[in-house]
Amino acid sequence: MKFGVYLGLWDNKILENSIAEYIFKTVSSIGYDDIEIPLNEPKNIDIQIVKKLSKKFNINVTTSVALPLKANFMSENEKEREYANEFMKNCIKIANSIGSSVLGGVIYSPWGGTNIVKTTQTFDFLIEGLKDVSKYAKNLGVRLCIEPVNRFESNVINTADEGLSLIEKIGSDNIFLLLDTFHMNIEEKNIVSTIKQVDKQIGHFHTCENDRGVPGTGHIPWKDIINALKEVKYENYLVFEAFKAPETLKSASIWRPNELTHDAIDSSKESLKFLKSLM
């Protein structure tokens, strides 16, 4: 397994070279293999800066996204469905351009929307939409990963079971699940059993404590999780997903950030040291 850390622990954009260089240099010096870059607002990411710094500091890049309000594959409004398709394809193109082999997240409905209309027809819209963008992603070498999130962030895909069911209906070999310990702690009966159930369909993995703090500071069963990931032969990234950027804190409803991740550098060091100690 390889280790990554989320850009949002420092910032939510890469537009200014000196700030971005500081982040990439810090992530590299701590010992991470990867930095995960959110594409929620694609205009906030300078592709050339990312490519240059990724090469300079030998840091791989992964990407994630949460669909905005009007990008809704499940909408009865055709324009919103078209916008979701266009938005996703643009994110896939950016992911490919900056060398990311994975794009995961809330890629099935607008993030934060808990009143999405769920009917046979709207799920058919979703299946059709994701089938199309998965083909586009496969042609560009980008693996798509559906992230089940908790009930307060979506009413569409909350559990791994729901995610697997959707993948089966899409019928693509280029869509997997992104499992996140924070969300699983809320929605799954047993995190370890869920990992074993998803098995080879795990395409990406987010590590975060039960309160969104540093792994090892709460009650998530980390040793059992690592053993389960080894059992299913998961070899991709474990990304420490934590938040310090003000915009990200607000959108994720984190009102006590200093208690959860008191310092970006110290928190990322503690997370990496702890997770590596379990390998």
C-alpha cells in the first residue's frame, strides 16, 4: 500500500506557484507518495504547476471531486444531466493531464443534496450517465471510484452495498468504490466486514478518524482495517483526508478544526507514522 494526503489539509487550490511548491515540498519531505487534489472547482487548479511540482518532488497525484448543485445525473431536467456529464468529463480530462490514475468521490449526485428524487427513471438516468463517463475515463486511463457518503451529505449512495449495486447495473470494468473510514463508521454495521465484502472493487481508500481527526486518536479499528486491506490484496493509496482550508472546513461542517488537526504538518506526520506502524 502507498500513502497519500489530501490537499485540503493546506489549501483548496493550486494557483500560486510558491504556495503550491511549499505544499508539495512538505508532503514529499514528510514521506508521502501522493497528494490528492480536489477538482470540485476545476478553475482552482493550475495544471502546469501541478505537473511541474509533481515531477520536481517525485510526488504522485490522485484526484477527487464532489459534484456541484446543478450537476445532477439524476435530475429530471435534461440540462442538469448534461451539465453533470460535461463537468465529469472535464474533471477526467484534468485528472489525466496532471497524471492522476484515479478520480473518486461523490460522482453520482450533487454533494450535500439530501433530497434527490430517487425513482426508477432517475436511477436509469444515473446509470446511463455514469456508463458514458466511465467509457470516457477508461480511454484516458483514469479509474472512477464511487464514494458512499453519510446520510447527512447524500441520500443516494450511503453504503458499500448501494455502491456495489450501482456498479453492477452500470456494467463497467472501470468503476470501483472509494471507501472512507469516516463515512463507513456512520453507515456500515462493520467496517472490516465491508472491506472484505467489497474486495477487489476497492479502487481508492480514505483514512480519517471517527471525528475526522488524525488516525489513531479515536475509536476506528485501524489494525483490523489494515489487516483486512492486506487480506483483499489492496495495493493502492491510503489517503489521509483531513481539512484545514477555510472553504473546505465550512463545506464539510467542521467547526473545531484545531482540535481535530491542530497543525497540518504535525497531523500529516502523525497519521503517516501511525499507519505505517500497522503495516
